[in-house]
Amino acid sequence: MITAEQFRVYLTVFVSLTQYSKVQWIMKKIILPFLFVFYVSSIYAQPAVAEKIDTAKVGEEVLGMTETVYDFGKIPQGKPVTHIFEVINNGKDSLRISNVQASCGCTTPEWERDQVQAPGKKTKITVGYNAASEGQFMKYITVMYNGNQQKQITIKGEVWKTPLNSAPENAALKSLKEDFN
């Protein structure tokens, strides 16, 4: 491939050689456009790279999941919640989940460690969330499997603050109870 600097040098030499002769001037009109086209095409040329395509990765992922995002909705503060993510081995070889790591300490993943899933078999990952802080949340859990492959699952929701005191007593209900006693 020719660089821009090399092209300028070639062009300068070419122009200086051809400016003295009329025959060379005609040659310049033929060769200069050819060089220009060659230069532009060499810039945009893509090298041919032979890629080996792994057929297991083309169609579907080895680690399949029925869902990758779960919304708990609104949950009361201080009440831990859990959800079970179903994992399916879509590959032709065995599946081994080596680690499941949460993005923070308030999220706790549990899975069957050291278990190898045969092709087509299912397992589960249970993710717990400790709803200690008020407000919306979105937590990411990274599933590491078969050596260096990863998949991310997400839990989200909104934690609402529970009242400090119980609800005030209903006077109408109290009088109704007294009437029946």
C-alpha cells in the first residue's frame, strides 16, 4: 500500500519530468489519472482475512436462559426477595458454570457449584436481593461458564419505605366491634 507522502513524492517527480515535453504532457494526462485511481483504491482496499467460524457460536449461545432480566416491581424495605433464573445448555458439549458474581453485596447468587450440565439439560441460578435501601435499583449478575465465556443477567425493581408506626386505629371499626360485644 502506498502512503500519502510516497504518492506526493512520486507525483512531484512525475510532474517535474514531464513539464518540458509535449509528448510527456500527453503521457501525464494518461498516467496521472491512473495513478490517482490506483492510490484511492489502495486506501479503501480491505485485506482478505480468512476467518474460522465456530458453528457452535453462530446460531445460538451455549448458555441459554429463559430470561436475562427480572423486575421485582415494588417491594417493601427490609424484605429480602429472590428469583430463580433457568439455565439451559444449548451447546453440543457439556456446560460448567464456574462462577456467578454480583455487582454488589446486597445481591446474592446461588447455583450448583461443580456440577456439569449435559447438552439439553437445565439448571438454575437463584438470585437474592436484600432490600435495605429505599429507591429504584438495578443490579447486574455475571455468569462465567466454560472457561472464559460470560453472560450477564439483571434484576431490578423499586424499594418503598415501610412506615415506622402501624396504621392509625379506625374509630368506626372500633365502634362496630363494641356493638357486637
